[in-house]
Amino acid sequence: MSDPIPSDPQFGAAASQDPFQAAKASAMKAAEELRNAASQKAQELRSAAQERAQQFKSTATERADDFKEYAGQAFNEARDRYADLRTEGEKFVREKPVQAVLTAFGVGLFVGLILRR
């Protein structure tokens, strides 16, 4: 006779003769393949998310730099306009002091009436 077939100690039956053992082994193999595929897919998703986050970060940095440049230009323009208005105001007060005082009085009175309400 041939060598005896080794039996599985857990179930007490031969692996080649027990269909449940074969199904269990097949299920374990399928589960391992599924686990490996899921792990690989998770790594791909993680990599894609990191790449997308880096893109968002670089875009945000570029936009922030653009905004800083725009804000700096706007501030410089406002400062220049203020200097021009101040110069014109001083010139107006020197040329027409009475009209300037009456205008300031009228504006102050108007603002006082509005704030009073």
C-alpha cells in the first residue's frame, strides 16, 4: 500500500479528502490576495492624496504671493494718493483760508448732525 495521507490535526481528516479544507484554503488564499490588493490600492490612494495636497499647497502659495504683491502695490498707490491729496489740501488752505475754514465748519456741522441721530 501507499504511504498514509497526513491528516489535519484540527479536523482530523485528510486535506485532499476533505472538501471543507480545500474550500478553507481557497478562501484563505482569496482573502490574502484581497488584503494585498486593498493594501496596494490604499497606498496608491495615499500617494495620489499626497500629490494632490502638494498641488493645492503650491497653488495656495502662488496665490498668496500674488496677493502680497497686489496688496503692496495697492498700499503704495494709496500712500501716493494720500500724499497728493494732502499737498492739494495744504495748497487750497494757503490760497483760500476763509473758504477752507468755512468748508471745514460746514462739513463738521453736517457730520455732527448725522452722528447725533
